[in-house]
Amino acid sequence: MSDLPIPVTDDADTGGFWEASAEGVVRVRRCDACAAVLHLPKVYCHRCGSWDSSWQDVQPTGTLYTWTTTYRELRPGFTPPYTVVLVDLDDAPGARLVGYLPGEPDLRMGMAMRAEFEPRGDTTLVQWVPA
């Protein structure tokens, strides 16, 4: 899967997430003023307007929110069939992370998921598999 895109890992908003994934940790940004989870990660809080935020480690577990399976090649490197999952984090409800699973896994809405860390080049992706 070397043709797959590599995310930008060094920007101010998301860099802490990628730094954590390289360490085998799932991390979310929280507002220091109101404790809102800022996801998609932004330095600025959309709830209270504060510019004070920090990164917080969360458990690498979640609940399957939804998924879709693709049966034709939409982009080089993504060989069908493959499944894209959206996982609601247990420690940060409402923060949902995307993952990629090859094939057609047996999935059920609400099932427990756990993170796996996939090295890819100079970065590490967080992928989700049934727990």
C-alpha cells in the first residue's frame, strides 16, 4: 500500500495527534477553558472562543459509529474491496476518528473497536479494528 497518501504531520492544529500516534498513543486536543474536545483539532475553541488548548491522551478504544465498504477502485493504492470505519472515542464522545480495513470485515453498529498503529513512511497512522 505504498501508493496511499501520507498525511501532513507538522501543522499547529494536528501535529500533536501525529506525534502521539508515532508513540502508539491516541491523543485529542481539549480546550483548557471549557474542556470541550476540539475535533477536528484546532487551537481555537469553537465553543467558548478560548485560544488556550492542550493535548490529552485518551484510551485507544471506541465504538463503531458507521462504516462503508467500497467495491471499486476510487483512488490508486486503495484496492477494493475495502472498508472505511468511523469510530466514536470512548474517552472523548463526539470525537470520531476514521480508519481503513482491507476487505469486508464482519462489523456491527455499536461494536467495540481498538486502535492499531500502522507505520507508514515517516508517520504512523491510527487504524481501527474490532476489539
